[in-house]
Amino acid sequence: MGVVWLAVKPDTYVASHPQRSQVSARPDLAATTLDDLEQAVSSHDRSAAEVLGADDRAGSLLGAVASNAGELDVTDFSARYVDESGPVDPDGRWTAAVDFTWRFDGYDAASVHTEVAVGFAVSDGKAGITGIGGGAQRSPLWLTEPLHVRTGAGVLALGPDAANVQRYSALAQRAVTIVGRVVTGWAGPLVVEVPRSEAALDAALGADAGTYAGVAAVTASVDGSTAEDAPVHVFVNPEVMSTLDKQGAQIVISHEATHAATNAPSNTHRPIWLTEGFADYVALRDVHLPITTTAGQIIAQVRKSGPPARLPDQSDFNSHSDSFGAEYEAAWLVCRVIADRAGEQGLVEVYDRVGAGEDLDTVLRDVLGVGTEGLTHLWQRRLSHLAA
């Protein structure tokens, strides 16, 4: 019979362990899910959106997004997968940056384009959505929780708390009238977003935690763009606004509405004292309060240290500064000096012409008869008089 001899190596043989399969993201499946989300949101189909969730909680959120879209009359909606924004968990979950596009019809002149964090998980050959928002990117209110919506008189107000939405809707409608008395021809539209907390405000604007601590409200482009046609909304800090009485809250919303009416966030020509001072001029124009209230902080500073050596600039407007309110009062008084010398239309002319790119000093000399240096002296004199 034949004999087969097996030659064995002297070293010990060790079997290799089977490698654990590498878990990876499935952008192809995620893109398909986003296509389905586009259809569900665009048709305001809550049920179709809910089934795209990876679990009941996520499904409920997506259903709310579809409902929000109907209430807000969202148009031009799209969701495009961009890239993973972190490692894939061992259980196959990952977060990706998704480029969302939308517009609130009748209120936004152009579409918003912004990247938002979206979570995904694969199951049964499909990618379910685990959540929307979070991280360092913007977390738009309408994409992240159920909202209450109110419309009327050129105003759209939205937020998770019905009472807050009602309150700020009324203030905003009043603000449209107030601003229209000075900004000729403007009657809205005005969009006011009311997050549930200061932290939610930071998240909505993609800001670091605490960025807007102490700020009652801010007017900003929805996607952070400085393009002239970028949609601009007023974002409320409910924790600060809740400490104000009705008149104080109205002044804040009227101030922010002035920014929205004149598209201030995208304008790089005006110095900050003109931007903020004009908004306060409009908001306080028909308010009957003593000067010790409307300019109390800057008057106290002048009594202590004398009038500032220059007009307020960007470095002065620090929301974390102890003298944060004084800068606004100082800017308001600069605009009051202009209006007292050249009339309200003179102030509007300065605001408009400088905003259009004309040289500030040239415009001031044309309208006031003095340049920046002369205006500074007039303003310092006014401050000294008030502090006497």
C-alpha cells in the first residue's frame, strides 16, 4: 500500500483568530432615507415621515417635522447627505452632516442652506434616522422638535411653547407697526423664533454654550450667511425676555425688528454705533421714559470717568461685559444727536446712505454739516450735559 509521509515543522502552529468584521457607515442607504424624508416633508405626510425613524422616539420627531412643515408652509425642501462627522459606533450607528435646504413660503425671500447633524442606524437593509440636530452645527427649531405656529399681520412666530409663541407674536405684530413709522414702506414680513431655553438658542444658531447668555434677542441670518438675500429671523432668548415687563419686551422686539427690516446682519458698511443706535432710536421713538432710565448706565459712567474719547465700536459691544447696556445707550444717544440736529429724516438718510456704501464722514458733513470728529464732540457734550 502506499504510504504518505507528513513533514511537520518543529515550531508550534497557532491558528489565527477570525477578524471581527469592520462596521462602516452606509451613506447609500442614508441617502435613500433622506430622499424619502424629502417626499414626506414636502407632502406634509406625518405617517410617511414616522416610518423613517430608527425607533419610536425618532419616528415621533420625524412626524413632528412633517407637521411643522405644513404649519410653516415649508417649500424648496431638500436633504443631501454630505459626509460622516465622526466614527461609526460598534452597533452600526453614526452621525453625518446633511445639507438641508428650505424656505418658509411668504416670509423668506430666498432658501436657507445649512448643514445639520443627522444620526443614522442600519437595520434590515435600511438606514433609519435616530435624531436631528446637536453637535457644533446648527439645530433649526422646526427640524428638532414639535412646534406651535402663529401667523398674522406680516408676522410668523414659532416655538415649542404655545404661550411664548402667542406673546412674541403679539409683540412682533406691534413692532411691525412701530418700525414702519420710521422705515418707510416696510410692513414685514418678520419671522420670530422662540426656543425653549437659552441653550436651545445657542444650538439653533450653532453657537458655543453661553454665547447668548444675557442677550434678550438676536437678529441673524438663519444659516449664518452674510448674503444680502439670506433669510433673516429674530431669535428670542426666553430666559432673559421672561425677566422683562411688557414695555421692556416690546422695546427689544422692536429693536430687533428694525434690524430685520433693514437687513442689518448682512450690511458691513455701517459702524456698529449706527446699526445699534438706529435700532434703539426706532424702538424708543414713541416710548415715554425718563432719560435716567433709557440712558442711566452711560450717564453713570460719564459721572464717574467723563465722556468716552470716541464713538462706540465693535470692541465695546461685549455681551459678557458689566457695561453691556451702556454701549447701546451711548449708541442711541449718538443717533439722537443726529436726529436733533438734522431731523428724523436726516438720521434715516445717514443710515441709508452709509448702508449703501457711502463714506461715513462725507455723509455726515453733507447731512449734519460736521464730520465724524464734529459728531463726536456734539455727542460728548450731550453726555456731559446729561451727567451734570
